[in-house]
Amino acid sequence: MTPQEKLDWLVSPEKFYPKDLCFENLRGNRGFIDAFITHVELLREFQFWEKEKIEEVQLLKLRKMVNWLFAHSKFWSDYFKKNNFTGESLDSIKQLPIITRTDLISFGDDIYVTGENENISSLHKKYTSGTSGTILKTIRDERDWVIASFPCLFRNEIFSADTLKDLFSRRSAVYLGMSGSRTTSRAFIRRLFSISDVDLDDKKTREEMYHEIQAASPAFLVGFASHISRFARYVFEGEAKLSLTAIFITGEAIALDERIFIEKTFGVPVINILSTSETEHIGFECDKNKENFHVFSDRIILETEKLSASEEGEIAITVLDFKNTPIIRYFIQDSGSILSGSCSCKSNLPLFQFKGRRDEEVVLPSGKKIRSINLNQRLFSAGFNLATEQIQIRQESLNHLKILIASKDPVAEKKETRLLLSLSELFKDEKIKVEIERVDSIPLIKERKYRVFVPLRNSEHYSDKALNS
Ligand SMILES: [Zn+2]
């Protein structure tokens, strides 16, 4: 491939994949697998390109997206014009405001854009998980989504062309819990265990997992870090010997020692990718510089905006390859900072430290921790709808949880009882008091964020005045 051909490939990969790609026809699809392997090999090379060449790809993709939006969307054309933005340079995106999820929702349905031959009803709709309380609908073309998402997951050098051909020709994935990537990967899922941390302590459930992983072997295992690490403890104790290709952890930050323990137990690398529902994959944890992430610069522009001198910068993301729901300078409600200097792995992709949602866990009196994602699952199964009802679980002290509910629902009492029962199951024998309080509205953290779970350390951010207002 000539340098120009490589550039074309990276700016417009969609030109090189089969026309009829969708989630269902990926398994064993030679056209897809061949294009995919070329794409991944190019991306492995791309990360070592000079910074200027990397930015050239970004700028070409930005212009392509902006031109497309000028041609297809009155809303985005007006938005760009109002802010004097034409996409002439990467720096020029700073002329656009940074927007939050609430801003995007307030713009209404005009944010969604379709092309000439697209029909909005045939496009894939996805809803953000609701951990931050407000729910955003994103609309995507399945083919765009596959091309944006898969190369990020398999960019690591451990996947040779032969390994990829093998993994993509059969149902090779086992999911522990509901990872976001299950939608795109469903042609490869052998089994999805919809579980919470507590289910992992059940021997029968684990035996079923061992069985499915063996049947898919060498399998790739996908799950939340907390689930995988709990699962690893049993495997470490000698319950099973499993044959894996790699482990993907998603959705939450993981401590370094936890990760090393998982790698040692299973004898395969842990691939740690930072993603959000709105943006898909943002970056991957560096092998040489653990706990820091490289940006997937071929599809993402990452900025960190400091709100005040004392704070970490909040991460704003521009996605270069989603045209149906444009994500441009979007706050992902997480903080971090871009590290200067070059990384020891020699990659020229920007390296950033991600503070993330590390604090989002309930700490029990025994010291055991439960990730807040489990609370969301239980709210959902008790019948609460986070799209229409505001709920907040605050850890007041080691043995006291307070649940604030702002709901107009007259039959809410049944749901409350179900929730209390479900939580006492989750906390088992721990002595922790759970109290429900009805409120008119849920207060925001620092006037910006509404969160379903407020961990112990942050509880002081809330004033009683805000509660009664
Ligand atoms: Zn690195």
C-alpha cells in the first residue's frame, strides 16, 4: 500500500468493507474478516506515525464529517454557522461550546441525521445506561458501528491474523454481565450470563460458566472488572482450568493489582478499553504504562477541560465516525488529564490518565465493596424506571444507605419493598441500614451532575437546603 492509499483507508475505512454488513452477518464473513484484518494492521502501524500525520488523518475525518453534516442537517449547519465553525483546522473545534448530555437532549430530535438512502426507523437505536440519571437516545447505522467499534477491540498485537480468523468464524465470546459491546458482537456470543457479583458466589452458576467457556475455547471473555476479578478468585483456588484468548474488561476502572491477579490466574492479557455509550471506544490501557490510556485517535479527539485550577480536567470527546448522532465536544462526565512527553511503548497516540468512576462503590461494614452498577441493576429489576423517575442512593456512613426517591408514581410502595428486599439480598449478612426518603427533587453535585449513586466520600457535597428545595 502506498502512503496515499493508507491515508485513504484510515480516513474512509467504510469504502473497503462489504456494503451489506450488519451485526448478524459478521460470523464467518470472509469479506468482513479480510477488510477487518487489513484495517487492524493499518491501525497498529498508525499509532507509530508522526504526530503531524496522525493529526492529518483526524483533520481529514473531521472535515469529512462536517461537510456531510452541512449537506444533510439544518440543525448542525445552523449550529456550526452560529459558532463560526467550518472545520478548517483541528484547533477550530474550540470555537464550538462543550456540551453535556442534558444539552444534547434539550436540542431535541433535530440532532439526529440521516443520509439520502437511510431511513431513521431502520437505524439502530441505543439508550445510554442511566448511571448519570438522564437518558440519551443515540441512533446509528449498524455498518458504521461495526467499522468504528471492532478495530478498537482487537487492535492489540496479541491477535494475529490467524487468531482473528478463528475467533470470527465461530461463537467464541462469553459475556459475564451486560457489557455495552454485546450489541455489536452478538454474532460471536456463545453465552451471556446476566449476573451480579453475588451470583458469582453460587457454585452452580460458576460451573455453568466453566462449561460454556470450555465449549467456546479458546474463548474471549468479556465483563466488568469487578465480575471478572471475583470470578478469577474461584479459578485461582483451582476450581477450573480454562482456555482463553484474551479477557476484555469494560465499563469501570480496575486497580493495577486486581488486573495483574486476573492476568496471572488466566495466563492471558487483560484488554482494558475505556468506552461510553454515546462515543463507543475512546482509548485503551497501555501495556507499558499501566493505568494510563492511549486515545483511539483515528476516531476520537480527546480534550481535557479544566473547570477550575484545583480540579482535574473534565474529558470532552469528539467522535469522528458517527454521523447519525454527532458527538462533538461532549462532556463524558469523567475527569482525567493528558500526559505530556512520549510513552515508553513508542506509540504517538496521546496518553491520558483517567480518574473515572473509581469511587463508585458501596463500602460494606466488613470492608467488602460492591460496584454501584449492581445497584442500578437492582433498581431496574425492582421496577424503577430511571428515564422517568429520579432516584439517588447515598452512602451516608459505613452502615447507613439513604435512598432518595422523587417519583409521582402512586404505586411506588410495592417497588420500594421489592428494592429493599433485593438490597438486603445483595448485602447478605452485613449490618447496613437502608432508609427510603421521598423528596420533591434530587439535588445536583456541584450544580452539574445528577448521579444515581453517591459514594461515601462525596456525600458531603450535598446540602440539606438543596434537598428541601
Ligand atoms: Zn504507551
